[in-house]
Amino acid sequence: MFGFFREPMQNPVFPQPHPGAEVREAEAASKWKFLIFNDFLLGDAILLLIETAIFLIQKIYMDLVMWYL
């Protein structure tokens, strides 16, 4: 009757992580955050890719417009 309130069973297919896994995941996430947000070269490369994509889309669009006129 009160089975809803009992502790959940250990899932054999997806076992619970090791108790120290959260600390390791947090350290790894902070390292990646440091690498992504503090690396100016990576930021410049991403901006350059975005600007290039926008330029190419505009150029293709204008070529299509001029072709139809």
C-alpha cells in the first residue's frame, strides 16, 4: 500500500555513479568552461566562422536575386 514512499531500487542497467563522480564531473566541466570561455583564439575562430557563414548566405541570396531579375 505504501510502496510509493519506499526508496527506489538500484537499476542494474543504469547503475548509480561512484560517490566521487560528481566532484570529478564538476572539475572537468570547470576545465572545459575555462578552455572555451577564456581562450580568445577559439572565440575569434568561432566568430570568424559565423561571419563567414553569414557572408556566404548573403552572397548566395543576392546571386539568386540577381539571377531571377
